[in-house]
Amino acid sequence: MWEYLKLIRIYTKPKGQLPDYNSPIVLHSEKTSVEDFCNKLHRSIAKEFKYALVWGSSVKHQPQKVGIDHVLSDEDVVQIVKKIFLLPFR
């Protein structure tokens, strides 16, 4: 069914926790970049994106640090790392 509908499942991994295999983020196979994944979660995440750690078949090393243009594969696990914005000191 997943192949017929051209859908892939991407699992999220919060920092310091195990991956959440119960509720994957579902992407269409034509839009499978890390940026598409971020936008599916929330639009502001892509703006604050620094890098992502990916486990799965789309990377050579487990985990591998990737950029926003990296193309994900079915059942990859992704942990997003965001930029830290510091407020000016007064």
C-alpha cells in the first residue's frame, strides 16, 4: 500500500529519547527532503534549522549529520537540531 500510494514514513527522535515509532510523519515520495519533513512538522522549524541527525538507509553512517536538502528514505529516523538565537544583552 505504501509503495502504491508513493508514501514514506519518517520517524522523529527527540533529543535524549528513543525514536517514536508509533506516529510517523508521512511524506509523499516526490517531497522527501529534510526541509519537507520540517515543514510537515511546523513551518517555523525550517527557518530555525541548523542540521539534522539521520539514522536509516538514506545515510552511510548511523547517525549522520545532514543538511536541509538531504533526501530521506522510508522509515528513516530524524532528529532536528535548531539554531540558538540569543537575545541582545541590555
